[in-house]
Amino acid sequence: MTATTTTPAATTVRKSAAARHATLVTRVLTGLLFTATGLNGFLNFMPAPDPSTMAPAGVAFSAALHATGYMLQLASGVQVVAGVLLLAGRFVPLALALLAPMVVNILLFHVFLEPSGLVTGLLVTAAEIGLAWAYRDRFRPMLQAR
């Protein structure tokens, strides 16, 4: 059950223990995922998917990113930084903002180019939305027109 406390300055909602636990688990698992995949971009410790099993459009997109010479390294660096921030529980809204464009790209890549990984794209998107909702009070100032 959630309790609402009204103060003159703001309204605060206290989350139940189950909601706090779910947020913590989601934050840590998402942090582990992005830290590991980001580090893999530099260290290549996970096997790359076999291009013969991928859709041609997915292979072409991946090749184009690789051909830039910087995009995969940039994406990997952002994933490591954001993943570590999520694991540490520090600057979580910043980490979520950094990951948002990547999460959209992951989802759309699997929707339009490589449907075989759609479940992963949906899970990552759900985690991002769930965490953004859990930290929604931290995003309010950024979303207010002034």
C-alpha cells in the first residue's frame, strides 16, 4: 500500500517494500546488462552473432555502424558509464536519460531489422520504462516549461 504525505512544497509518495525491491532488482539487472554489453564492445568476450543467421537488413545496419569507426565505441562507452551508474545507484535519472536513445534503437532494430531478438528488445524497453516511472519525480523539473 502506498501512503501519500502532503507538505506545503510538494506531495511525496512512499513506495511499498515490494515496489522498492522490484525497482532495485530491475535497476541492478539493467545495470549488469548494459555494463557487460558495453564492456563486450571493447573486450569482445561474448561471441558475435553468426551473420548467416541474421536478417540481411540487420547485418547491413551492423556493418554500417562498424564502418563508421567510432559509433560502436561511443555506444559501448555510454553503456558502460550508464550501467555502472545504475549498479551504483548514483545519478540513476542521468543513466536512464543516457540509455533512452539506445533502448529505442534496440527495440526498433529488433522490430524492423532483426525480429529474432524482439523479446530482448521488449524486456530492455520495459525495464527502462519501469525505472523511468519509478524515478519520475526526478524527471519532473526537467520536463517543466519555464
